[in-house]
Amino acid sequence: MSFPAFLAALSGGDLPADAVREERCLREPIGCGQALTAAGTGRMFLSPDETAAYQDEWRITGLCPDCQDRIDGGDGRG
């Protein structure tokens, strides 16, 4: 089974490319499914480099910054 197929099986068919195209996080149970521009999802970044790092990871994984932190241990990038 390929990684995209495995991820799709875990996420009910939701793939990172779908999340990025729709400007949201992967759906549960992997991510939160929230739109990146939804009310209450705004996030302050410490620097342009930190912003770029989260955006790059989101384009690969489909996970919003909060879900990236949750998976990475919850301590953020900065």
C-alpha cells in the first residue's frame, strides 16, 4: 500500500493535497479539519522564517500549525 493510500485510509479519503487546495487542515482523526482562515484560527508567528516553515510543512502534510505542534510535541517552532 502506498503512503497516500495509507493516509487516505486513515483519514477517510482526505489527503494533504485536498486540504491545501481547500485551505484547511486535514480532517479528523489526523488533523482538526478547520479552515486556515476561520474565525479564531489566527496565529501570530515570531518571524517570517517561522511562518515560511509552517507553510512549507502545511503544503506537505496538510496540517495546520496547531496540529503540527500537537504532533511534534506541542512546543512550537520558536
